[in-house]
Amino acid sequence: MPSHAAPKQRRPGDVLVRLGAVVFAVGVVAVLLILVPFLAGTRADAPLALDLLALLLPVGFGLALLGLLRGARSHQ
């Protein structure tokens, strides 16, 4: 017997949390791509674009944190 759940409603911070998770993931991939040559033992410097993409990691974390705070404040 299938159960019918109520449609999910979006809370105010949900979009920020999802966007922050995607931006964070891009930053993590960039950091891993920077570390691979270092761990392989080569002395090649990472391109500037890759360094700038690595800065997305804390930006994504901040966006997700803001989304969580916004969602928590809407319940009060």
C-alpha cells in the first residue's frame, strides 16, 4: 500500500544550502587537483585559475552555513 506524503515545502535557506554544497564540492575538487602533482613528487606550480577555484571551498562553506542559519531563524 503506497503512502502519500505531503509535498515538501522549501524553507528559506534551502537554496543557499544546496548552492553552498555545489560550490564547496567544486572547491574540494580544485584542492585535490592542486595536491595531486605535489603528492606525485613533481615541482610543477598549479595554474592561477586552479588556485582561484580552490578559493571556492570556504565560499561554499559560508553559503551553506548562511543557509542553515537562515532556515533556523525562520522557525523562531
